[in-house]
Amino acid sequence: MKATDERKVRRTDLNVTRLGMGCASLGGLFAPVDAPTCLATLQAAWDCGIRYFDAAPMYGLGRAEHMLGYFLREQVGARSSIVSTKVGRLMARDRPGRELPPEADKNPLDPGWRNGLPLREVFDYSYDGLMRSFDDSLQRMGRADVDILYVHDIGKLTHAELAEHHWNALTKGGGFRALSDLRDAGIIKGFGLGVNEAEVVMAAMDEAELDCTLLAGRHTLLDQSADALLERAARENMAIVIGGVFNSGILASAAGGNLKFDYQDAPEAIVRKVGELRAVCGEFDVPLAAAAIQYPFRHEAVTSVLIGAKHPDRVKQNVDWFEMTLPEELWQTLAARGLAG
């Protein structure tokens, strides 16, 4: 496979590169990233032929959108790129006439931002909330439109006891209608969900015509819990973009290195499974990370895979892993040993 190969985002007229650039790391995920390094990392992705870029208001509390927008405005040929961002979070602060709600309990999937902007996130999935979120993203990125909007982190994994409240805002409160209005007006080309759980995507497919969905961490060498969703997506012509292929880095680290899994310290069972995966890959002289980054394309529903890098060298390494030729026997052995179907 080539990182620059293009795939159609099924129901739309968009084509995205097989490998896309996710910008969470540029918001200061786990460690701060200065502006020159952010821009150099984006330039490395561009120079490698990557033309799909994904951001979100959450990433650095607006910082990643600022950096991506600046980069693309200065980049010759940037009109050839595809940009997605997310809605559902507003970046705000207290001011006269507006008092923010109390901060929610720490979300286990939110690791915090090491050099994010001095703002707070407020969830709002209603019609007006999604429209405002979209407007704010356009201003941060300095754009008149984006190609794809994902509803960010709707579901129980993020919202726990407030999940039903936010779901009602999205469905009964006009959130999906806002996205349909933007698509009908041609301001966006498609919309879907950007989440870490498959079940809520299945529920959303019953409520709206989703063009695509960004699913993080649930179709990887360590977690194949999205199989039913992928099958339904293929049947119903919904494109799937996969993020989090390294499950927070544990699948891309050397033995004994990063032990983060889904943004938290990895449980012992996960550490053991990583060791088993690494051993099988070693039998075929294949880096574990190369298998991890290519695995999602074993399913026909997958359109693109996002990498998250915070340094130019990491981008180039990811592209090298993605373009390595891997033997079919590797996948057969992983399946036979019950490690990855």
C-alpha cells in the first residue's frame, strides 16, 4: 500500500489519502509541542503526500485547529487537501453574562493538554451548539468551510450519566438537523461521528444518514470490538476512518517502552498481549508498529487511517511502516493464534 493512494469517502464526492494526519498530538497530547515543531510536522506530512488532515476543538483546547489552519493557509496547493474537524465542544471562559457550568469529573479518555489554550470545554450537541462549534472552528482555522464534520465523543464512554441528556440534544434537540442543513447547503460535504465506542455509532446510524465515521482504538491489533459496526458500514455504504491504531502508543513502542493503552496505564493483560503480538511479528521480521498501522485495512469498510505524530521524523517513520510489504502469512498466523482476526 502507498500512503498517497486515494480512497473514496463512499456517499460523498471526496477522496482521501489512505494515510491521514490526526492533529491531537499537535495540541500538546501527553507532552508540549512548540509552534515550529507543529508546523514542521505538518510540513513533513504534506511532503510525504498526505492530503487528509483531521483536527478538533478539543485538541489543545483550540490550539491544533489554529496550527492546522495557519499551515494550510500558507501552503501552496492546500486546496487539494481534505480537512475534517469536530463539533460538540465549545471553548469558553466565564465572563459577565455567562457563567460556565461546574467542571465535570475527569474523563478517563481526556489526558489533558500540556500547552493548550487557556479555555474550558463546554459540551453542547444541540442545533445551536453544533452550529456555534462549527463557526468557532472556521474562525480558528481561518476557513470558509470544511469537508467533513464529526460529532465528537457522544456516548456513555465520555459522558456516563449525562449520556442520555447529550444524546437527546443531538437527536431531539436538532444536532443532526444542523449537520444535515450544513451538508444540504454545501458548506460541508459529509458528516458522521468521531468516537471511541462502536455502539453509539450503530445507534446514530438509526437516526441519521451518516457519510463517514472516525472510530478510534476499536479496530486495532489489540481491540476488535467494532466488527459488527464495520460489517454494517460496508452494507450501508458508510466510510470508516480509523484512528488510534497504536492504542495510545503501546503498539508503536519498543519492548519495555511506552505502556499507555487508551490514554491510561496499560493493564497487565494488555501488556502480555502486546508481547505475544510482538513475538509473532518477530517471526516474520516485521515491526509490530507496521502490522498495527496496516491492520485496519484488512476490512473493506476502512477508507483511511489517521496517524498522530508530534515530530517530523515520526511522520516519516509512520509512512515507512505503512508502506512496508507484509507477508500474508503474518495475518494468517495472528488469526490462527487468536490474536487478530
